[in-house]
Amino acid sequence: GGPEGGSQTAGAARGGAVASLGGSLEIVGSTFSGNEVIGFDARGGAVAVEAGDLRAITWSRFEGNRASPVPVGPFLSNPSSGGAIALREANAGSLAHLLIAGNLAGRGAAAGAVGGSASGGGISVTGGHLKELRDSLFSANIARAGGNWNLAYSAGRGGGLANSGFIDTIARATYSANRALGDWGGVGLGGGLDNTGEIGRIVAASMFANSAEGGLGAHLVQGDSLGGGIANLGSI
């Protein structure tokens, strides 16, 4: 979407390696490492699927991918989602036997970096329907919001997984050392998993050392920290 774009003209960005926009996709036995999508409303550091069919992503690795916002004007929010995989209004079958490790949605760690809300350091599901997510490991992924004096209260949601769609089943998924970080007084929600949509059931999930941290903002306004493992403001 253009890091050189002016504050009002940065373009939308989808899928650092693969963007499937209204099509049909299946990924098997693949590795996605070090991919990055940069722009306004950046989605899917490695893979973005929007308004189409995702048959499956299975037996694959996603490591060190990034969905990165470009700086925008001081009064504009620039969200980012899905450090590894972003699904938006997609009809998805199975995500299974995946390693989702060290991915980032949102700004880098540099002090003062700007951006907006960040969701799904590993995977974000926005709208649509995902049949199953199973037998997968989410490790050391981060959703890190960015802000500035004029753009405050940016939320970090779902260090491992952020869901605002519908997921039938999450089974045998492990969430380890994922982080959801708010900025400038914004909330940190769901270090492992943040759900504002609907999840039919969670079976045999494991949560280890995940964290949610609200941001310290202007006038020392501390954002709330909710759900180091799971934050559920939807339905499970």
C-alpha cells in the first residue's frame, strides 16, 4: 500500500505473499516466512482471503510475517490485522496442523511508532464462517497497537487469534507466549485469543504464558488489560 504514500494517500494492503480476493484457495504443506504487507488497513502478513472460499490451509508453517501500518495523519486511525493470516467475510473450511509463530500485526517495537488498532497477531477472522481450527500451535505472536497524542486509545486484540466472525470448532490448539498490547490508553484484550464474534466450542485447548497489556497513554491513562489467555466479549 506504499510506505512512501502521503498521510492521506497510503493505499490498502492485502496479503504479503498471497491475496485471494473473491476466489478459491487451498494451501497444503507450505512455508511462509518473513513476508510483510504494508499500507493502510494492512491485512494478512502472509495470506489474506476476502469474500471468497478458503478450502483449507493444512500442514503449513507461518513464521515471522508482519501486517504493518504506514504512518497516517495525526487524526486518522490505521488498523492492521492478521500478522500471518487474515480472513474477512470468507467461507473457510479447515485450518489444521499449523505452526503460527513470531508473527506481528501492528507497529514495531520502536518507541513512538504510530498506527492504530491491531488484531490477530497470528490469525484474524473478521465476519464470515470458519468450520474448524485444530491441531495447531500459536507461539510468540503479537498484536501491538500504535497511537500518538491525537490518536489515542488504540486496542490490541488477540495476540494469537482474534475472532469477530463465526468459528464452529477450535480443537487441540495451543497458545504459548502470545501478547496483545494496547497503546495510548487503549485496552489489551486476549493475549492468546480474543473473541467478539461466536465460537461454537473450544476443545482441549492449552494456554501458556500469554499476556494482555493495556497501554499507558496521555496523562498516564492506563488502558485495561483483559484476558491474558482468553478475552470473550462475544459468544463461546
